[in-house]
Amino acid sequence: MLLSGLASTVIAAGTVPVPAAGPCVFVVRGAQFPTGPLPVEVNALGYDPGQDLYHAVADGRDLVTITRDGELAVRAPVPRGLQGAYLGTIADGRWLLSNGTAIVVLDLGTLAVVRSVPLRDRPRIGDWDVWPDDGALYGVDTRGPGGPRLARIDPDSGRVALSEQLDGMPGDGSYGGVVMDPAGTLHALHNASGRLYHIPLSAPDSATFTDFGSPTTTSDAAPCPRALPSPSPSPSPSPSPSPSPSPSPSPSPSPSPSPSVRPAQPRPPPPSIPLPEPSSVDSPSPTLKREVAPTLRAAQPVPTARILLLGLLIPALAVAARIAARRR
């Protein structure tokens, strides 16, 4: 099950008649990854959906990871005794590898060996995959005479159990790439014929096949990469609110001209009236009496003719008073 790079062919439900319950099967064949050739030969392929990475053994001596875009990175040297591993699958964060002599389980996080179990009976299988329902490894064995058999391998004990011969399936060559689906059907690629066989675990002798393509000398398989979530649509930009039109300023009313104020004309002072001089005869001081202030009445305008008459009479009276005073 050696491969020089990863093939670009992918078998998916709806593209070829894989059973409806079957997963997308990522078939490795030829020298090309979907995005181009890899720099080294890889084998023992497995896919970890949690990391969204393929894990493989490169050149039989390095543990590597491969992204879905074909970027390869060396992680660590292959553990001692596991060189040349060609069987591989991943389940529950564990990488189950073998070079045909033992089942070696690695922790995907540290790539440290968790356990190693001798592989009994040493079946002749080109690839294996695990069925989560029972935790066992399955592959197609072509070791004995006659037709191929379904092999079930206990990863804890290393024991191998074989089914009856699978009628209608070729017994020569190798089934180099296998993938188990959740329904319990093993999809196995026969290298020499290029057919992909679908083998139900509940009825192995009722297998069907799909013509996958031309024969190949090497192959491998693993589940297709998990579907990536669709990117969230970019939110539509909120329309910019139209600016409200600025109200036109009302014209300021022109100020009415203030009426011109004419200064008030000064009124002529009233004519001065000379008071009579006091008598030279000493008179006793009058007793002061409280006088009630007369109620003031609003002055009535005096006619101009009367003012002139009073102006003539008052001086005459003053002169008469002086003459009378002298005679006394």
C-alpha cells in the first residue's frame, strides 16, 4: 500500500454510486495530491477530524501531517520497530499503525507509543479501518487460496478472525485502501481491477462494487476531510441616512426707523413777585398754631392776561404799604 503522493480522485456520495449511508471516501492512488505532488512517498494514511489533518508515514521513517491543501510537515521520527509501516487508521485521538508484525498505538497529541501488541496470524491485508461500534479493525485478507476473506482484528489482543470466502470478489492482488462507514459497510479498493467494493459487515457475501477506474499498483484510503462551515455572509452595510435639508433662514425684518425725538422746549420761568418788606415795629412773637395743611388742588392754568394784571397790581400794593408804614 505504498504511494508516491496522494491522488486527486475523491469518491463521494452522489458522484459515484457509493451506498447512501457510506461516507465520502478519499482514495489515494498515483503520485498526486489534489493540489500537486508531495515531496516524499507516504503510507499508513489516517484522517483526524478534530485536527482536520491527515497523518502518514513518509519514506518509511518519518511521521508527518498533511493538510487538506497538501502541505506536508515532518512531526517526528518513526518509533523503533515501526519502520516501513503501511497499515494505518485514526480513532479517538489514537493512531493505529502496523508494519505487519504488531499493532502499535500512538497518541496523536504527543506521538508517543501508548502500547504495542503482537499481530497474531499475520493476515495479508493492504489496509485497515476501525468500526466505532465494536472498536475492531477490518480489512480484506488475500493470504489463502481461493477468494478473499473479511478479516476482523482485535486491537487489544492482536487476534485475527476471518470470514468465509467472499464470492464474486477477486482473490489476487491487494485491497490497498479501505474505509469503514458508520453503517458498518467496508469500502475496499482492489488495486489490480480498479474496483471499489462495498462489503456490509452483517452480510459480507453480498458485496457490490463500483468501477473506480484504471488498475493501480499502490493505493490507500481515508475518510474525506470534514465539511468546513460556510462563512457567515457579510452584513449588508446600513444605508447612510439622507441628510435632512437645512431650513432656509427667515429674512430678518428690517428694523423700523425710530422716530426722532425732539428735545422739549424749556418753559419760561414764572414772573418773580417781590414780597413786601417786614415792618420795623417789633411785634410779639406769635404763638405757634398747628395748621392743617390745606388740601392741594391741582393747579388750574392761569390765563396769560390775568398773569399780566397781577404783575401790575402787586408792585402798586407794595408801594402803598410802604407809604402807610412811614406815616405811622
